[in-house]
Amino acid sequence: MKNLKKLTLLHSNDLHGDFLAEKVDDKLIGGVSHLSGYVNKVRNEEKNVIYSISGDMFRGSLIDSEFQGLSTIEIMNMLAPDIVTIGNHEADYGLAHMLFIEKCASFPIINANMYIKYVGTRLFNSHYIKEIDGMRVMFIGILTEEVLKNTKSEGLVGTLIDIQDAATEISKICDAYRTEDIDLTVLLTHIGIDEDVKLAEALDPACGVDLIIGGHSHTLLSEPRISAGIPIVQAAVGTDQIGRFDLMIDTDNNCIDSYTWQCIPITDENCPRDEALEKLVTGYKEYTDEKYGRVLTRFPRTYTHPQRNMETELGDLMAECMRDQIGVDLFILGSGSIRRNTLGPVVTVKDFIEIFPYPGSAMGFRLTGKQLRHIVTYMLREDSFLDSENNEWFQFSRGFCCEFDRKNHKVISLKMNGKEVEDEDVYTVVMQKFFFDNIGDFLDLPLEEIAKNGRPVEVATNAPNILEEYFKDHESIKLDGEPRLIIHS
């Protein structure tokens, strides 16, 4: 007869400072008060409960950025996860600050593959074993180089390069515990759902990995994705939902006997409030509202940015305002740097900071018509149409218009200010420095090739300041309505 024990495993990912509930159809959705209420409710109802977070607690709200994550850690300490892994945005405030934040956390933070170069010392504990009701559950944290580009600026931080390296590292950790009684092995990853599938396929079955709980791609699932027999899950983004496994663990054979999984909506109907946590968040909100409630500008209506891998109203508008403020032929805006779906009609400083939160300089350079055609063709490659955090997309300012045949992957027409672009034409272009520094990865154009057109120059020390100044100086900013991308399927 099997020796079975029940374990309830709750999980979140990519909270991104989503601390406040929103009212939708007279119903409160999300917010850490109701999220914490649900977690506490399950902890009271079930005997064995573990709550994990798969990275990106930081960024996305003014409450987070105003205090550089310290407010987030205080809120997370009250939410009280049992285990957390690092996401790429945990590094946004710098390496030293990330390590300081980790010391402020009252919960363990793990990562198996971030290390200090030259000495090879890991920044965090690679794994954590949670003992509960006689069971031993091992969590291993994984983040790969592809999703940690921001730490390149640190110069001191390295991480495993690819999925195969990550699989090898996991194997080493599991080998170290092969003779010990580990009942369940869980990977907490922050690499995106597609990479999770590849990782599962790359793992040696002898590692005994039972589950992968991921993040980064903000994927909402109706059921686990199975790869190499391993269930893979995510819980979309923010606090509007939470993932829940109800597992029966075979403690004799150290494996899952059976399980159910669901994505639970966080609403006031099924989640009680955590009043102490709500009071803490309200205090932060009142402070930031008072400090940043000033109106910057107004739009005739709300402009939208529904997803990152498409031309959007808000992307067009922001790229156009940046171009006008700097005075160049073209501004190319990283679509992923727009962190909210809507803006306006009234735009406060708080709204602006939350939708465009990343500081960083802007780089000016020259592109030939041939290079411009190449980067557009590369950006519109077929896999870029997949809605994934790993796919970077760009928004273009007014005057740029590309007509594209998606079926044959070919530019039909490329115009600047109504004139067909010729290979030998030269245009002045500005991008945010982060995207410029990684333009070889994002748009398949080496920096050495760009430098042949003239030395790139820093045209602004902080790109968001350019846009903020434009908003301050212009009232009732109106979208021009001209399409930048005309895509034929």
C-alpha cells in the first residue's frame, strides 16, 4: 500500500508591484490584500501548504520604484511566501541593491546560476529544502543569460548561458541529494514558458524533477503544459490570479502519485482581505499619490498598448513625442519598456512613471536605408509575432511606414515621410541605450556596422525625461493616426 500525503502548492510570478485591487464590473480584482487573504485561507483549510513566487516581485508600480524595492520587500514579508526565486527585474536597481534587498527579506531567495565573475561565487543559495509533515520538498531557482541582459552593465555578474547549461547545473544539485530522502523536486524558473519546455526536455530523467513553476512570459494557462512528463505552469502576471496544485505525494517512491491544478481568480468574492497588509499598502499609496498626483498633460481620449508585439496607439504616440522633442528623422522605442496597457485621458506624474519606469540614456546614430530595411525585416520574423517576453518589438515615430508581406516574409514598401527608402539613404535615429547596446540581439545589426555611418552619441542622459518634458509643454496631445506597419497575412 502506498504511503501518500497531500501537499497544496500555491504559486505566483511576475507580481510587478501590482499591490492594489482594481474595480471591474463592481467587483474588486487582484491586489495583495486579497491575494494574502486567499493564501491565509488555504493555509487555515489545508494541513500542508507551501507558497512560492517565481521572480519579478519588483517594477511596475510607483510604490515599488519610489523606494527602490524596499517597500516591495516589506509588503512581501507580510505576504510571507515560503520560497522565492530571482527574476530579471530584481536586478533593476543594481547588483549591490539586489543583495541588500535580499538581506531585508524574511523568506529565502534562491538562484542556482547567478555568480560573481572571476571567482565563481554564487550570489544566492542555489536551492532550498522545505520540510513539512515529514516530507522534504526541494526547490531550485533558475534564470538564464537571455532574460538577465540588464546585469551586463554591472560587469561583475555572470549567469549560465543557455538551457543546456541550466540542465547540467540542476543535475549537479540533484546528484548531491541522490542518497537523501527528497520527496518532491520543484524548479522555480524565470525564463518563459517556451524555455521551460526546452529545459524539461534537456533534463536527465534521473534528476527526478517533478514540477516546473515558471515566470517571465506572463502566460495564462487553463491547464499545465506537459514536457518530458513534467507539468509546467505559470500564473500569468500580477495579483489577479494565483496558481494552485493539490498534490498527492508518494513518500515511499519520492514522486507525485496524482495532482490537480487550477488558476484561481483573486476577487473579493472568494478571497478575504488581509487588513494589516492593506493598511501598509494604503500608507504607501497615500504618500505616492500626494507626491506624484500632479497632472502632466491631457489626451483627447485614452490611448492603448494591449500587447508588446504589435504596433499600438500608445507606442506610436510616445515614439512620435520623443522624435519631436529631440528633432531627428526617426525614434525607435522598445515596446517592452511600456509597462501599462492604457494611458490617459488625464496623465499624472504617477501615471507616467508607472507606464514608462525605466531610466537610461538615449543614443543617437545613423542608419542607411539598407540597414533600416534589414532591421524591420528581422523584427517582423515569424516567431516575433508570438506574445512572449523573450521577443522584443519596437514602436516607430511618424513618417516611417512599412508595408510587409508576412506570408513571404518580405518588405513590399518602406517609406520615410512619403518617399520610398533607398539603400544609400541615411537617416538620423535615436533609441534607448539599453536597446541600442543590445541591437545585435534584438535587430540583428552589429554595433560595428552602425559605427561605419558615424560615431553614435548620447543625446540624453535619461530617456524618460525627454518624454516628460514634452508632456509638460504640450496640452491635449493627439495621436496622428498614421499606421507605421501595414502587415498583410
